[in-house]
Amino acid sequence: MRHLKLPILTLAVALSSHAAGPTLTDLEPRGAQRGKAFTLTLSGTGLTEEIAVLSSLPASFTPLAPKAGRMGEPALSFLVELRADTPVGLYPIRVRNPEGLSNLMLFSVGLFPEQAEEESGAATQEYSNDAAEKAQVIEVPATINGRLRGPDQDFYRFRARAGERLVFEVEARRAGSAVDPLIRVLEATGREMARNDDAPGLGVDARLEVPFPGDGDYLVAVQDSKFSAQAQNFYRLKIGKFVYADGIFPLGWKRGEPVEVELFGGNLPAPVKVRPETAGLGPHAGFTRIALPGQSASLPFPFALSDRPEAFEPAAAEPPPLKPGTTVNGRIARASEVDRYRLAVNGGEQWLVEMENAALGTSRLYGVVTIYDAAGKKLASAGDTGKDPDLSFLISVGDNAVDPYVAFQAPPGMTEVVVAVEDLLGRGGPDYGYRLLARQQSPDFSLSLSSPFVNVPLQGSVAVSVTAVRRGYMGPIRLSIPDLPEDLLVEGGNIPGETGGQTRQRSSRTGILTITPKPGAKTRTLDLAVLGEGRSEDGRLIRRRAAGPGMVTAVRGANQKAFQAPWLDLALPAMVVKEQPASLEVVSPRYVRLVQGMESQVEWKFARRVPGIKPPARVNGDNVPGVGNLRVVRGKSGAGGESGSLTLVTTVGTPPMKFDMLVDATITIDGRDERITAPAVTFEVVQGFRVEAPASLSIAAGGQAELAGRIQWEPAFSAPVTIKAENLPLQVSCRTAEAPPKTEEFRLACQASPMAAAGEYEIELNASSVLAGRDKESVPYTIPPIKTRLVVSGE
């Protein structure tokens, strides 16, 4: 955890006999003024034993007496003294104890004196400042730490002087809150002077700058724009005089190379140029932070880093060439503007054109990428709401949920395409930047981790979930954890390939790895990463590193995405922790070759190490692909629910593939639900038998020949196989072969009449059998036909 390498504070508190890993539910306050001392209270569950606070916050921590948190949950308090030179920004905080790592929360450091919303205190009445006449009186400049409860509106009263200009900015979603803030400034009479919902450069957060016409009292009101009830409902309202920018350009650059970045807009009298420090960051760092020089109270901007050459969009009257492998930093500077680039291609080449914009959090562009031929005919597009026609050269396109990309194969005879970039809504401006990259490559994929961290219990297992987003590559993906210590075992990691269906659109699939300590493993923290490998059709190895979310905040409401902080540059922080009070084990084989149409039982056992822990009410078999009628059937539990089975059921239509079943359950420990996981069970669905045939068979017109082949049998398959030659040319026939179970060879006797036409023909060998179904009926069973050549010569 590169950003969490810092002095660690250890605090001894009350010890539970078998506490679960710690969880942070709240920080109080959510931020502080730099150079000031304050009391920080961490609330949550499992805050037991020797607690170590992990944070990059440049401050000293002094433990105070434990107390109850804001909602009565267990809490730990510290006297924190921030250094006076602490940069304004967000800093991660988590805790660690022998039970494991906690989740991560963000703490904000600001310039202004801090005040608390009175109604947020545990002893105050809810909605005490929800109307203008009940507004809380504050002194400005200030940062107010408040909370919003569903339909809540928080009003604050302050004084301003004639001609004074004040900036009102809300930190919420950027700091990990689920609130989507809206801010209003009003006269004392209640008449609205200004409002803002989503400010440029702040995502869904809000900001206003308001000039005041006269001396007197004014009001500012904060609310959730959707009046939604959120678990993480905090906000920080900053009021004062400070400069701010609402955009940067470029949005990123090559790591370690100098670049001048322009900060513009907001209330800056003129753009400001800075040089970000990119040297010395980790080899996998994807971001650094850029702030305005001097005393700005606004949070710094994330700035993307890459390992590729970078360039600026050239100023040219005609579309400039797009250099393969170089990221072009451009922007849609005006409404309805379309940026065009010429890309040299050759027929048959595979290309990927991709763009970064909205996902970086620093661009307002709703990007659309369109590919045209040299004559101006539209070939493909991504990022718009429509679907492209089913064109043979199109391999994959990104949908509206991600920044756009197009993977395509250049049609025969084509030497150049035009790549166009525009905003879907026809907007434009200095903050509509993008990063465009074209490179010649086969279809590929990207990987993302679902979990921001894991705790690995001794005598237990933990699951790591990884989502693969396919960009044209439809083959299997093998996941692994490189440089894993020898005392840890990783199992699973198989994402099956896609079969059938539409393969030209983006698709994703989840794979799982389980980590299990070996006997004698030691407790400790680890920095892990997950890699995925696939093999393209031309044999090229595709290797990708899974991106970690950094942290995750759930956002309630329809069509709402969880907040993540990839700019923290955390892959998979992990800790090997002491054993849990109970675990789940798989006592049947953990690698199973399963013939299509058959079923397999997974036997599990519940192991209790502390009296009083009840067995799980339900044990699940998760991560089973939803293809080929695969399903999991639960068997009856035995021995008081401490053992049982899961049955994986396939059909003859289940395609051959390799995947991992996750056996897991939920138990209650000290009144708290905990997930327990068994090591992954890997299933390889296979054909009951395989047929091998010679590459060709020669026969003379009027003559005879014998086609000899081999059969490879799965041990579980024991029915006879019938092999028949199909697509034979006229005047040629072959007898059907009947192969008894486990026979390794078969022979087809063929003959050609004197009238058979000489030539070379592709024929098929179709093999069929029967399978004893689950009700013992005979189910027809076939495998894909085997192709071979038949050469007919003259008489």
C-alpha cells in the first residue's frame, strides 16, 4: 500500500474472546484545519485488541479514553495534531488489529476553521436547522461538517459585507460520501440568489461564487439533490475567499517525463501553469495529484499517468495523423466541434482505438469515438446510444457505461481510416478534454478487483473476486497472484471463454481466486496484485494487471454506481490474520473433470473452534457460469447442519469449459454476520470422449480404403460410440463404425465406384453415443464433428 507507508500507532483496548476483523463505519470529524489539533473519533465494529492506525496523514496521534461513537457503536478517540504545512487534500485512514485490516475512509485537510453542524451531534434533535428560520449561525470563513438524512435540508446563517465575494464549495462524493449535494445561497428573506448542483471539475459535488450586494445576514442551504437516504451521508461545506480552478489540461502524461499542466477556469484571473512531480512514484502508479499553487481551499485534481509516449493535439487545418502507440491529449474546445485524425492501416490488421475522459473525473466530455473510411462513410462508433450494424470488420465496441473504445479489423484494401472525437450532446469548452490512443493489437481484455482489501484467516480461506471486461477477446483467462509467499496457497482463477452468441459487443465475466494459509503460516500484512493471462488466436500472450478500487462506498438509488477511489493506487492490500472461530471446508476433491450431461457432488464440512457458534443455515455454491443450463442443487445437511453437499448439474449442451465454484456461507459471531469461505473447487467440463482422425485419406476411383482413427475416453464415460462419415462426394461411401466402450481404435471401410470424380474433398466424422441421464433414461450424446480430407484419385 504505497500511500499507507507511515508511522503506525498502536493502542491497547478491551479484548474480545473471538472478535471479527475491524470495520470502520464513521470518522468524526471528516476533516480538519491544517496546523490545528483536534479529537478524531473512529467508530465501527471489531475495534478490539491492539489497534494500529494506518494513515498517510502527516500528524501525531495520541490515544484518548475509548468512548461510544455518534450512533452508540464502539469508538476509539485520538488527539491528532496536524502539521502546519500539511497540503490541502484527502488522506486515507484505516485500522489494523490481529483480526485483520479494516476498510478505508478518507479524511480531508482544509484551510479554514472547522465548525460542526449542531444537529449532527448525538444528543441534538434531528432537523434542528431544516428551515431558514432555524438556520444555524456560523462565522466565515469556515468549513462546516454536516450530515443529510434523506429529505433533510441544512440552513446556515452568516454575515457578509457589501461587495464581498465568497466561494461556497461542498466536499461530499469526492471524499467518499454517498451524498449528491445541491447548494443554494439566499437572502435573509429567503429569496434565492444562486444555486448549483454539479460544478465543473467536481463531479457531482457543488460550488458557487457569490457577490453580495450589501451588508447583512444571508443564508446558505445544503441538501441531497435526490433527497436520498444514504449510509455515508456526510458533507463538508467550505465558505471563504479563495481561488479555484475548474479544469486542467492535459488530463495526464507519461510517468517521469516533464510536462506543463494548465489549470484554468473557476475564478482564476488567468490560467496557471504547474509542473507535476511524477518521478519517484511506484511502477504501477496510475495517478498523481495537482493543486493550485498558494492558498487554495479546493481539493487537488487527479492527474493520470501512463508508460506510453504522450503528445498534444496538433493545431492543423486538416486532420493530422494519429501516431500508433502515442496518447494524444486533446479537447473539444467549442460546442459542436469534432476532432478528426487520420490513422494509417492495412487490410486485415487488428486495431484498438480507445479514449479516456469522464472516468478520470477531470473532464466533462461525454465522449463518442467514430471510425470513418477515407470517403467519409461511417464504419463504427462507440459511446453513442445507438448500435452499429453487424459489420464483419467490427470486433468489439465499448458501451455507454465506460469511456469509449472501438476494436476492429481493417477491411481488405483499406489503407486509412479517420478517427473522430466529439461530445454526445454537442457541447464543448476548455474542460472537455480527452486522451486518445490507437494501437495495432489483437482483441484483449481488462481486469478490475471487486474487493479493496482482504483478510486471510489461518485455518480458513478468503475469496478474491475479479471482473474481466472483454474487448473482443473471448477466450479463457487464467488469474494468478504473482510473487505469493510460499506459506500461502492460491486456488481457482479460471474465467471460462465465451461460446456462441454475440461476440462483437462488450461482455464481462467474473472469476474468483481463493487464498488459504498453509500450516505454519505467519500473520502479517501483504501487498498483493492479481494478473490475468489469455492467449489470442494468433498465439500472442495477453497479460493484464487487475486495477483495485482503492475504496468502495455504496450509493443507494436507481442507476447509481458505487464510489471508488482508484487514484489511491492500491491493488490488493491483504493481511494474514489469526484463525476464525469457525471455517468451512470442502472434503471432496477440489479438482473435478466432469463429463457433459453428468453431475458431481461437492461435500462440505463446518468446523467449529469456539463453543456456541451455530452452523450456517445455508451453504452456497457461487460463481457458476450461467450458460449451458448449469445449476447447483443443495443436498440435505447432516449431523446437525455441520456437513452437507452441493450438486453441480450439467446437461449434454453444457459447453466444455473450466471454472471455479465458490463454496461459502454466513455465520453469526458475537451477533455479527460473518462470511466464511472454503477453497475454490475447480470444474473442468469435458467431452465424454475425443475422436482423432488422420489429416487425409486417399482412395482410388473403383477402389477401397480404410480410415483408421483413435478414441480417447474419459474414465466416467462408458457407452459405445458410433462414428459415421458425412459430406462424402458422390459415388463414395463408408461403413459406419461401432466402437465398444474404452476401445482405443476405430476403422471405417470406404469404397469409391469407378464413376467417382477425382478431387480433394473436406468430409466430417460425426460421433454419437448415449448418456445415462439423471432419471436413467438414454440421452443422445454427440460431440462436434471432426473434419478431415478425402482425396479421390483416377482409376
